[in-house]
Amino acid sequence: MADLLKVVVTGASGRMGQTVVNLINKSEKLELVGALECLNHEWVGQDIGVAMGGSELGVVVSEDPIEVIANAEAVIDFTTPSATIEFSKLAAQARAIHIIGTTGMSEEDLEKIKAASFHSVVVRAGNMSLGVNLLVALTKKVAAALDDEFDIEIIEAHHKHKVDAPSGTALMLGEAAADGRGIRLADLADRGRDGITGARNKGSIGFASIRGGDIVGKHDVLFASNGEQLTLSHNATDRNIFARGALKAVLWGIDKQPGQYDMMDVLGLN
Ligand code: NAP
């Protein structure tokens, strides 16, 4: 049997972290060799399987990313921007594939990720599901076909714990719509309206965020003109779709040159 690829999961106690650990456990190609959590997290020192309420997996949750990532061939990372920046440096040093699902990153953060990608394969996507990446491709096509008589609005809904808005996926969809129209999202994004906002600016791309309950992730792209509306829509009901995408990205990255990639590359949609 071929050697299994050694994978570390960061934010192992998180919603996505646990989902990824479960899938790696079932994989015939990947082996979990490390699970990372924050300094002083209550799971540190416990077996990850036991901490998750199941049986032992033989991997103890650690708070020491330097030691754990040094032994990794891949790092799957759904955490926070500041943690992801730290992990990207360590993954670069270890020449490990770094799969980044973390959202809410600033321009400055993205520059740091770019620097790390000179040394390692980095796959970063605000959404790792097949359906959403197809939605991105469709959004670009529809935006290219319709002129600015069609107002573009992106509406997203997520669970009540989500800390950033608009979602990384909503921003991906905004970029795709802007690309299709041949404009820069930064120039025309309208992020959040309140009070006497005045009439809608022609050609702008609007964002609206809904937060509540346990909604995994819903995204609509509305193209609205006088007399007709078209909506492209995706609804995620299970976090496994993101974790499956992350595992697919790891396997795809094995024979790639260092650099920055996204799920459109992994899925052959670029
Ligand atoms: P979550 O449940 O809050 O999990 C994040 C985990 O990361 C927490 O366990 C947190 O620990 C841990 N963490 C934070 N800083 C860390 C550090 N320095 N070292 C190690 N672990 C650290 O959030 P989630 O729902 O899993 O989402 C995580 C991220 O993925 C978010 O940015 C979310 O938007 C994104 N996401 C992306 C996709 C995609 O397809 N790209 C899909 C779903 C979610 P504490 O609990 O101690 O803070």
C-alpha cells in the first residue's frame, strides 16, 4: 500500500475542524498526524477522538504548532485569520501543502499568505464545495451576459456563531460578478445599508447578511431589472461538503509546484 499523506488539522475542536478529522479518519489516502488548538484550550493533551466523544485515534491535541507542523505533509486549516497567518509560515518552512478555509482575511493577511506560497502549495477558498464553485462560475457568466440595467445583490445567511460578514463566499460571488462585468468589486461594492441611504447606485454590487440558528450557509445572487428577476442560489445543509472539498484539495496539491491556488483550480473550473 502507498504511504499515507501526513495531515495536521488546525482548530481541531471547531465545527469544521471536527468534520475534517472525521473524514480523514475514513480516508484511505490520508493519515491524521496532528491536531492543533489554541494555547490552554481544554482539549489540549487529550486524544482528539476521545475529546470529540468517540474512540481513541492515537493523536493528542497540541498547542504547539511549531512542533506539529514540522512533521506534516499537509495542513488543513479552518481557524481565524491571525492563526492562519502563523500556520502559513510554518507550512512554508515544512514545505507542507496548506489548505486554507479560514475567511475574513485582510489585504495585509493575503500578502503574507502570498509570501508563504513561494515555498509551499497553498489552496485558499472562501468556500470549498463543488456546488458553490459552480455557482461562482455561473455568476460570472450571467453577469457578463446582462448589462447594468440588472442590479446585482448578493444575499447570504449563516449560523449565529459566524463572526465575519459578508461571508467569504459572498465576496467570492461579488468578485465573480464584478469580473463578468469587467469592473473592480472594490470600486462598486455596497456593503450594508441602514437609514436614509439614498437610491441605489447604478452598477453597484450589493451585499446583505443574515445570521441565525444553525444555518450552514445559503447564498443567493439576484439579478434584478425592471420587469424581471433572475436568482442563482445555493444552499449548504451539511458541513461535510466543505471538508470533502478540503480533502480533495490536499490530494490535488501533491504534485503541484509551490504557488497560490483555489478550488476552481482543484475542480478544473478555471
Ligand atoms: P469554529 O467552530 O469557531 O472553529 C475555529 C476553531 O479554530 C476553534 O476551535 C478555535 O479555538 C480554533 N482556533 C482559533 N485560533 C487558533 C489557534 N491559534 N490555533 C489553533 N486553533 C485555533 O469555526 P468554524 O465554523 O469551524 O469556521 C472556521 C473558519 O472556517 C471560519 O473563518 C469560517 O468562516 C470558515 N469556513 C470556511 C468554509 C470554506 O468552505 N472555506 C466552510 C466553513 C467555514 P477556540 O474555540 O478556542 O477559539
